[in-house]
Amino acid sequence: MIEQTEEMNALLDAYENLLTDKQKEIMSLYFKEDFSLSEISETLHISRAAVSDHVKRSEKILLDYEKKLHLVKNYETRRQIYDKIKTVGNDNVLSLIEELERIE
């Protein structure tokens, strides 16, 4: 469950602006704020089933975006490459990496 939550939070960071306002709100409460389906239902005055449907539909949408665009995968790959380059220890290289990281 923790792994799924981390994945969804990464996907939300990358793609949440492509969701509807309602989807964003529900996904944020569920994954970022760790609300239960019942708590979201009570907060937003909608049924628990509606909340569950929104979560499932939004998860599918986010996974589809990642499958097509690879933003999260590419970010993680760049992060790993930066970390490997940092072990080289060259000051010029390190300053260039810091500059790239500020851009992201």
C-alpha cells in the first residue's frame, strides 16, 4: 500500500493539473492527506461509492498519462544519473548538476 501511495503521489505531482477539479480534490485528500473513503465522503457530501469510483477512475487516468508521457519515469532516471555523476566529485560538473536541478 505504501508503494502504491508513493507512486500515486508522484503521478499526482506530474499530472494532477490534467485532472478535473473534483478528481484533484479527491485524489489529494486520499493520497496526500491520507483521508479514508468515508472521511472524503463526509467532507465532500457525496457517497462513499462515488469517492471510490473517482479514485479508481483517476488512478487509471494518471497511469495512462504516465504510460504515454513517461514524465515520472524520466524524472527518476535523471535523478539516478545526477546521483552517479555527483560521485565523480568534479566541482564544475557538480555546479552544472545543481543548475539542472534548479530548472526541474
